[in-house]
Amino acid sequence: MKPNDMPLICLPLGLCDHDVATLIDFLYELTEALERHYTGELMRRNYPRQGNSTEDSPDVDPPF
């Protein structure tokens, strides 16, 4: 087995219902914190200004 064959994260097995719910809540809170922190970057990627588009996003006007 090579280092690149290892999974990115190892999720614990055999968690009780309460612990699973706690883990899911933590992951949602982490995702929300990342979205708040990187809002500007996400907005630029999803709604680039005309003439300043990224390679994955078409030129569109922001909805606001």
C-alpha cells in the first residue's frame, strides 16, 4: 500500500446514535464557518464580474 492509497479521512466505526448526531452537527458547523470565512471567494467563483471570469464559470451578472 502506498501513501496515496490511504483514505483522506478515517471515519470512526461503531458510533452510537448520539455520537453520530454530534459528529454530523460538528461537520455542519465547520462547513458553515468555512462558507462564512470564504464568502468573498465563493461569490467571485460563482458570480464573476464580466471580463474577469474563471475558467469554470461563465460570465454572468450577480443576482443582486
